[in-house]
Amino acid sequence: MAEDEAVATKPAPDSESICKQADQLYADNKWRKTLEYLQQFSETEDPELLWRLIRVNYRIGKQGTSDHQEAKTFAEAALQFSEKALALRGNDFQCVKWTGINLSWASEVVGGNKMKIEKSYEVRDHWKKAAELKPDDASVKHLLGRWCFQIASVPWYQRKAASWILATPPTSSYEEALPYFEAAEKAEPGFYCTNWLYLGKTHLKLGHKEEARQWLQKTLEFQATQPDDEEAQTEARTLLKKL
């Protein structure tokens, strides 16, 4: 039996009900209560609990506090859970995906722009692996599109600075980003308001104003339930005013 398979046989007691309770708290945007609930299982070797610990530490650090030092504390905790999760079960889809999500944010919070540049390929590789583990998943297609979009948006002077850190800094384009966002929408139509936003933003970058307008308007029509949705709609509203 492979090592990954062996450790996967160590779920927390009544793991299914624990995960169900944690997911309900998280869905209700009670992130700190979610963390308080999951923290009692912080020594777990169950990947189902580990990726949820990554997720909630990431969410609180990124959107649940305005204090940089507190955000850094959550980022470091999520990085530690990621390291443990991947060591125990490196082929778990959710562990790999959420490790990439957290690293894309936490690297800058913990180590500044230098660490963010250093970890850029690693972030992409986590999401590519997640896509291999679950090829039809819309969220990973979106994440890969975001990576391409963000790299394409780096101004020339930052690219030059990045070349002092990495011999070959990452490159991408809006043309490369667009098919990922389109594939995400095709895989699961309407799954994520932010994917509509990025379809609009990418079309706008490519000079496709009518397509951009349609996707940005669609973003405003989404029934917002999460902070991500509200942030996407705020940005879409700003961009529409400029069209």
C-alpha cells in the first residue's frame, strides 16, 4: 500500500459530521466560528479536515481582518496546514487546490513581493496538478485563468525587477487567460460571479468592448451571497461606468 493511501485511513472520529458542521458555518460566512470549531482538530491527519483548515485560515486572513499582522498569522497557519496536508496526501484534490489558493495570497503577506514572485510557478503547478486530478472542475480552470491574467497584468518595470529574483520570470497573456475562463463557464455555467467578472475584464483587455459589457452586466445580475460576489459586482460596476 502506498504511503498516501495509508495515511488516508486515519480520518478524524465522525469526520463526515464534523465536515458537515464546518461547511455550514463557513457557508453562513461565520469564518471565525468555523475556525474555532475546526481548531480542536488541528493535529488531525485527515485531509478532509486539513484542507478545510487551510481554507478558513486563508479566508479570515484575506477577507476577515484589516490588521496586517493578524493576516500574516492566519497566512502562516494555512501554510503549515498545507505542508502537512501535502506530506500526508499529496494527491488529494482539495488539499492541492487550496494550497495553491492560499499560497497565491500568503506568499506576498508573509514574504512580500519577492516571495510572491518566487512562488509564482509553484502556485501555477499546484493548480495544474489539481486540474489533472479533477479535469472537469470549473474552479481550477478559473484559477488557472486568474494566474494567466495576473501575470499578463504585471507592468514592465515589475517584470524587470522579477528578473533579478528569477532567472526566467513567468509570462502569460490575456489570450491565454480567456480560454480558461470560458472553459470554467462551460464546465459549470454560473458557478462563480467572479468568473463572469474576469470574462468581462479579459475581453476588455483584448479590446472586445461589447463582449466585455455583456459579461460585466451579467456580473451585476448575479444573486450575491458571498463577499467575493459583492467585490466582483463593485468592480464590474466601476468598469461599466468607463465603457
